[in-house]
Amino acid sequence: MTRRAVSRLLVYLSLIAATAVVLLPLAAVLLTSLKSEREMADGSGALTLPDDPFNFHNYVTAFQDGRMLSAFANTAIILVVAIGGTVLIGSMTAYAIDRFRFRFRTSVLALFLVAALVPGVTTQVATFQIVNSFGMFDSLWAPIALYMGTDIVSIYIFLQFVRSIPISLDESARIDGANAFTVYRKVIFPLLKPAIATVVIVKGITVYNDFYIPFLYLPSEDLGVISTSLFRFKGPFGAHWETISAGAILVIVPTLIVFLFLQRFIYNGFTRGATK
């Protein structure tokens, strides 16, 4: 009993420590965003309470000067189009690999894996030249096209779910006269809802937080996204951490809300995909 009590105590202590490591930086950013410029100049600690806990002036400044409204709009457009393309391409790829037999089928999967192992930075010069040759540089189509290239994780998530769907459903649809695309559209795709939810959340968070591609391919300030909007504070607000913290909170809140409401889809999707 003593050994069991000690192990349980260690488990709780590790959970408390992990929670503190995650929440303390967020608490510091939140408290800093509510402080005035005078409080920051006085050298108040990051975890000290602000004099006015309802001081939202920094949020107004960050929203206006950071052009958050247009950044949210541009980010929403990129997310919807890129993730929609990822779901379609990834699910179709998984369906074709699992249901059709063709030469070099195993080699295709191996090539997907090899491509995932190549660092994106090493091919960025060639990628930039291709994007520029298509006239997509400094337009929303550049990040959309790059994000729409389905990653190997999405393909394998869809592939595990497609393999769990009985082939007898395909055969029944074929007997009724359905072709391959009709089978995919009316049989396979509707049964991939857990996988689609997982891919949408994981890919969406990745696209939402990415800084490198928007910063490289969208130099115009009118085409800024959420991740690059904070970069505007490096100039006039370089020393105003209260304004920078307010902007960071504005960026964090949407993903936090989405994750809290949809986290069960992430866990269920990965668990079901791993056990099937």
C-alpha cells in the first residue's frame, strides 16, 4: 500500500509540474497584456497582478495597429481552401492506394515517406522559383498551393481508416452500377468523418501557426496573416511588451477555443487509426 501511495503521489506531482510548465508562460503573457506602460516601466514582475485587471487598451492597440482583422480574414481563406484540398487529395490518395492494385504501389508509399524525410528548407530555392514562375508570389495562392500538398501524416491517417472499411461495401455499390468515383463519394468519404476531423484540426493548427511560408511568400502588408501580424510590432512596439503580449493573446485564443471543443476528435482519430 505504501508503494502504491508513493507511485500515485509521484504521478500527481509530475502532472502538477507539467501543468505549471504549460500554464505559467501563458499566465505571464496574459498578466503582461493587462498592464499599462507605466507598470512595465516600473519593472513589475511578469506574474504580478495588474493595477487594473480590466485594462483592454493594449488589445485595442494590438488589434488596430497589427491589422488583425485583415490578418484573420486572410488566414481564414488560406485555412478553408488549403485544408479542403488536403482532405480531398489525402482521402483520394488513400482510397486509390488501398483499393486499387497497380505496379509500384509499394514504391509510391515509400516515396511519400522519403519525401517527408527531406527537410523543406533544402528545397526552398527550387520551390520559390516554381511558385514565382506560376505568378503566385505575393498572393494568397502561394501558401494555399504549398499547404495543399498533403503531408504523409494525413495520408496515413486516411489510409488506416480506409483499410478498416469492408470491401463488401464497395462490391455492393459496384453491383448497383456505381463506378470508382461514386464508390468514393457515396461510400468511402462519408465513413471517413473521424479521420477528416483529425486531419482538419491537426493541419489547421499547423497552418494557423506557420510563420515561415507566409513571411517568405506574402511580403505585402495587405496580405498578412495571423502569424506574421505579430512581426509588425518589432518596430514601433519593440520595447512595449504589454502590446506584444496582447497581440499574442489575440492569436492564441482562437486555437485554444477550437482545441478545447474538438480535442476528443484528435484523440479518438489517432487512437482509432492506430488500432485498426
